[in-house]
Amino acid sequence: MIVVTGATGNIGRPLTRALTEAGQHVTAVSRHTAAMPPGVRHVVADLAEPTGLAPALAGAKALFLLLSGDLHANAADAADVIGEAAAHGVRRVVLLSTLGVVTRPFGPTRIAMRSLEDTLRESGLEWVVLRPGGFASNALWWADSVRTRQVVAAPFGDVGVPIIDPTDIAAVAAACLLDDRHTGGTYELTGPEVITPRQQARALASALGSPVRFHELTRDEAKAAMTRSMPAELADDTLDILGSPSPEEQRVSPDVQRVLGRAARPFADWAARNVTAFR
């Protein structure tokens, strides 16, 4: 049995589906009740309280660990989740980390994530670390403005990074959970090409079959919008990456191809599959 945390998100849902299609018994973990595919066991738990994972971990052989905001919860110690997994006999953990632990290692959240990577490596468990860059699904931030005004509003319109389709992250995670050959691997996951916000707007227009205008925000305008849903420090950190990506952040990694035997999917594929969100 394999436990998938973050099971209702952009990675967890396709990962749960991929594992069940591979004939695996899956326990999906999320904070709230949610519909699951047939045959998937669902456990409501909060990773900020690792002992609450016991019902999910009982009998599990592997764990996909996606911490999201739980990593930063005041009372949470993410290392305790790995300890709980080991105590319940889990043999393998695939950790979703971030490319930022390499490209921008000194931010508080990335220091914490790197520490968690180290804890996993020293745990005695089989482990794999996945380090994705930016997600194609972040384009959903524009869904309302595209639906209502046919506009994508974003800063740094002509600065790009190789964003990755979350379903590719899920496919790599599934391979790493199921195949011993990936044990001890650290994979940097990107899309197949650098793409700018202006180019993403064009891809959305193509998927919709109707015009989508690009409107470039100033950094201050973008920060004001972002701080409605995240701390100002995190907004500044994100804008630093979007506005001045390092060469490492713009590098297209071969690791999706290496694991899956195929190229990563371009943003246009993601846009076509998710076009209903923008209609």
C-alpha cells in the first residue's frame, strides 16, 4: 500500500490515479474530505500533527510526502512525519522538495526544506528527492481575469523559466515509488523549454480559440495582488525569481526524460487539458 499526501492537489490527484492504474492499493491523505477514485482509501489528517497520520501509515510500504504549508505551521516539525513513517514500517519515502534549495539556498523556507532532505537521507529509509521548478498550474491564477476580461496580467512579461506540468511531476513520483532503480536519486524537474508569461498567454488563447490580451504589471502592482494570499516576504521572494531567474533556474533539466523515457510536456499541452478553467 502506498500513501499519498496532498492527495487533492495538482500533483496528488494524478499521482493517485497513476498508482491505482498501476494496480497499487493507495491511501490518499488530505486535510478535508474529498471524492476519490474507486478503490482509493481516504484518510483525513493534518501533517502539522504527524501522530495523526498513524491510521494512514499502518501497513504502508511507501509514502509520497508533499508538505505544502504544513512545513511552515507554527507547531509543525516536518521531520516528525518521516519519523512516523519509519515507526510504522514504511520502507520508502519520495519527498517533493524544490529547485530553490539549490538555486536560492538561503531563504528560510528553503533552509527548512534542505534540512528535511538531509533528515530523510539520514533516516535509514529508501528515499528519492524531487526538486521541481515553477508549475504550469500557477497559470490558474489568471483564470478569473481570462474568463471575465480575456486578459493575463503578470509582471516580467518577457522573462521566462521552464515551468513543469504537475502531471509530469506525478508521473515521475509514481515511477520513483514503484521502481527500486530510483532509490537514492535526486531529480530536478522542469518543463521542456523556457516560456515567458506573454508566451503562456498566447498558448491559452490558442487553447481557447479566442484572443487573450497580455497586460504587464509593475513589480509593485504584482506584489500588491500577491500579498492578498501570501506573506509579503514570500511575494518578494517569488518576484525575485520571476524577474531575475538565475542561469540554473532557466536550465532545462533532462531528468523527466531520464525517469520517464519521454520528454516533459510543454505548457501548451497543460493549457489544452485545463482549458475549461479559463472559459
